[in-house]
Amino acid sequence: MSWYPEEAARRRTIPHRRELLVVSTAVAVAACGLVWGLHPRALVAAFFCAVLILLAAIDAEFHIVPNRIVLPAALVVVVAQTAIDPSVEWIVAALAAAAFYFIAALAYPGGLGMGDVKLALLLGAMLGRGVAAALAIGMVAALIPSIVILARKGAAGRKMAIPLVPFLALGGLIGLFVGRAIVDAYVGSL
């Protein structure tokens, strides 16, 4: 029980959240094992999934993205990805995704936070060119509650903050498993 009544009330709004985190992390880690088998990429992917789920839970509850989690995770992932598949794709995608979100955060200071920029760095480090699909999926997923809030609250809904990390994490998880195929299909259709 918390000493702060507002925090205790907020925690009661998501029943069984710890169990949900444990089960979702276990499912994601098992999926990594099924997809990549006994390969180092499975370990990196499992680490990435666990970090994404943790960051999504933290942002959903506290509206923060801790630097001490996201930045070391991005470094670990980019080093591991480069060791497994030596290419500049990982660092280029990480920097490009972070730069894209950084420019968006500068253009619309109230919309995106620097935590979203740092998460984009992690997503790019893991997904390479598949990060484009992950970011698109995350942003489209975030539109759904935004539209519902605007429909229910009207103009007052525009001032409500929606944590973006859970949606970007969803995009990241989808992007991990099918992001490259989505990007390749899109590029191939041009």
C-alpha cells in the first residue's frame, strides 16, 4: 500500500497488472525462442521484448521513460545486433528513428517527449530497417484511444496526455516479428 492516496487509487485501476506483465513477457520471450531457436538473436530479441514491456508498463503508470533503462538497453542491443550481423544498418536505423522523433518533438513540444525519442533509438537498434513499420504501427495504434477521447471529451480531450510508449512498444513487438517483411512488401510495391 502506498503512502500517497492518489498513487494507491491509480494502482487499483489496472487489476492484476503484475500478472499481466509476467505473462506478456513470458509469451514474448517464448515467441522469440520459437522464431529464432538456439541462436544469439533469440537472446537479444527476448531482452528487447522484456525491456519494451517494462518501459510500456512504466510509461502507462507514471508517464516517464527512465534513461537508466532505455539508454543502456539501446547500447546493449546495438552492440549485440552488430556482433551478430555486422552492418551499419543497426546504428543508422537507431539514429534515424531517434532523429525523426527528435525533430517531431521540437516541432510539437507538447506532443512527444524525449523518452519517446530514446525509445525510437532502441527500436531502430533492434529492428534496423523494420523500424519504419514499427513506428507506423505504434502511431496508428495510438490514434485509436486519441479518437475515442476526442469523441467523448471534445476539445477538452486535446489537453489529455496519452502515454505513447505502450503503443510504440506494441509496434516494436510486431516489428520484431514481421517488420522487415512489411517494409520489404511496401518497398516492393512501389
